[in-house]
Amino acid sequence: MAQLWGGRFKGKTDDLVYAFNASINFDKRLYRQDIEGSKAHVKMLEAQKVLSSDDARSILNGLDGILDDIEKGKLEITSEYEDIHSFVEAVLTERIGDAGKRLHTGRSRNDQVALDMKLYIRDEIDQITDCLKELLETVLKLMEDHIDTFMPGFTHLQKAQPVTLAHHMGAYFEMFKRDVTRLRDTRVRLNECPLGSGALAGTTYPLDREFTSELLGFERATANSMDSVSDRDYLIEFLSDLSLIMMHLSRLSEEIIIWNSNEYRFVEIDDAYSTGSSIMPQKKNPDIAELTRGKCGRVYGDLMSLLTVMKGIPLAYDKDIQEDKEAAFDAIDTVMGCIQLTSGMLKTMKFNTEVMKISAMKGFTNATDVADYLVTRGVPFRDAHGFVGQIVLYCIEHDKAIEDMTMDEFRAICPEFKEDIYSAISLEACVERRCTKGAPGIDPMKEEIRQSRKFLNSISDK
Ligand code: ARG
């Protein structure tokens, strides 16, 4: 048990209280950011002549040594210390002596942890963006490969109109693209540096906050020190970005589960991404998609948890805020895993294009096109809709598809039908004639793919 604040206390902390209060078991993952922030703080203290160059040099070397040893596995972060901040300071002092005790001059753990979390989330945004980039690449490849793979488009999970697999996947490209730009927006808003805000009211030392802000790659130093130490808006925004990513992954998972079902057979998930049953030997289950759908609830929970933690926080810092970490870390790990697994599952999944095509031809998916045909023959759309309704009823009663009707059958319902009705309502024609922007026809689809590729190329690494 090692604490930074023992001076004011006579009695020893109760063991349960110590364990309840400590955060080292989870905030140890902030060690890199904690050391990076401390190094910037020390460089600034030296430039402002608050620290001597000798002390600054020995602290910087000490911090580099600690980082190196942690990364090489030579120094273990143990729960002997309350949190990562205490750990780094204690090890530093143990290693370099008195200079180590000067590190915390003009700083509080409140602005320190606010900084560490911002640095950490910034890095994670970059990593999650990389994962999304990979997923977008996978989706785009499917779009390019399946520009003429026909399938039924659904509304209410009822067959509606024919589309292509490229078009269907294009919808997911748009969702994940918005996820990338949403993370980018969050990153811009969070990129103000809280370091130098002290416990809540700044400090009496002549700190140069813009100097540290620049060293750490922030846009500027935050404006109000009380807000700086108690603001977790950016984390809530970030968790809401992650919730939307999970919602999109969950919708895709749901579709994959349906497509992979014995009844649909649109796809077959690769063995590497499927699991079996302990009792039913024939089973090959889509567990990864199901787990992704399930874990969506978990990330929503993380968002709700932080929103609830923050709603009653009087200014400035209160210990409740420590609860931000486990929620954020859990959501990050979950989202990262789910994106990577979804990419892998999509890449290895087999699409039964013939089954999809046959399915697109059944279920009257060309009914709207029959009505549109009558409109070109001068029939008002509402009347055409009524005629086609009669045609569908007739076909259901006679167990046939619209394109299997004879010319006489067509004309008995509406005399405007001519021989060219057959070519007008073929599957190919139904898709091909949908050429408005964003529709599944070849030309708009090629343009959509071009724009998607352009977006993907534009995602910079930072
Ligand atoms: N472990 C704390 C957190 O995560 C660090 C800040 C502690 N500050 C304090 N005044 N107790 O929020």
C-alpha cells in the first residue's frame, strides 16, 4: 500500500477502502500517456525556470527508463500503488532520488488524469479508424465484385424490389463512412489540453500551458481550469460514436445471420468463423455475428453508465469520475474486436449468387416495374397500381410469376399491355432501369463505388 497523500493522516486506510478506491488495476493501461504527459510538463517547468536543467534532465531520463522497462517487461505495474500516477512517481523517486519528488510541481492528479485520458482516447480514435478503414476496404471490394449480383431488396423483411449485392453493401459503406467522420469530429473537439489546470483552480507557478499543449499535439490549452478537470463530454461523445459503430455492426450481423439461415442460404459463413453444437452434429452456427449483435448492448451500457455517472457531478473533480475508465476501456476493446472479426467474416464468407438471383425473381419484386411500364403507356400511376394489384392476386391464385403470364392474361386485366412487357420486367431490366443517383443500376453504382474509393483514399493516418 503506497500513497502520495499520507502526510495529513494519522490512521491507516482500511484494506477494503484501499482496494475500493484504487484504480491501478485498470488505469495501468495509461502508463505510456502518463509518462508522455509528465515529460511535457517537465520540459515546460524547465523552460519556465521552475525546475533546474539538471533536475529536468534526470527526471526525463528516469521517465524514459521507466517506459522502456515497462515495455520490455522488466518493470511490472503492481497493485502496491493506488494508481498509475502514483506508481510512476514512486518508481521515479526510487530510481533518481530527490529530483523525482519535484515532478509533480504545479500539477494535480486531476489535470494529470484528464490529460492521460484525452491522450489515450486520441490514440484509440486513430486505431479504431484504422480498423474501420480495413472494414470499409472489405465492403468496397464486395461492391466492386458484385455490381451485377442480383438479390431481393427488402422492406419489412418482405421482398420489395430487386437490387444488387453491391448496392446492399454500399449501404453499409455509408454507415461505416459516417462512423469514421464522426470519430474525426470528436477528435477535433477533444483536442484541447487540460494540463496546467491543477486540482481545479490553476496554479501559482508561471506555467506555460500553450507550450505543453503544443508539445503534446493539442490545438490549444483548455479555457477554464474547473471545466478542464471535470469535463468528460468528449468521452461520452466517443462512447456514443462507438455505440453507433456497434449498432451498424449489429444490423449487419443480423442480416448475415438471416442470410446464413437454412431457409435463405444466401451466404455460407466460413468454417473459421463458425462454431458447432455439442449435441447436434449437423449444426454450424453464426456465433460471431450473434456475439457482435449481443455485444452492442454492452457498449450501449458503457455509454449509459458514463452519462449517469456524470449527471450529478458538482464542479470540479469528484472521485465518481474515476468510473469513466472501465466503461471506456470495455467499449474500446469490444468495438475493436467486433470490427476486426466482422471484416474477417465478410472476407471469407461465400455468397451463393445463384440462390440470391432466384430469390430476387420470386415474390413479385418486379410488380412496381409492371406499374411503371403501364405509366409509360399513358396509364395514371394510381390506376396502374390497381391493375398490378389484380395481376399479383391472379398470379397467387394461379401459382405463377408475373413474367410467366401469357399476353392474353395480361390484356384481360389491362389492354395497354404489349409484347415488350416481358423485356421491361426482366430482372436485369428492373435493376438496370434504376439509374437515379444512389440507385442499384450499373452507372450510378459505378459512380458510388468511385466516390467510395475516393473517400477511402482520403482517410489520412492521423
Ligand atoms: N484515479 C483517479 C481517476 O481516475 C485519478 C485522479 C485522482 N484525483 C484525486 N483527487 N483523488 O480519476
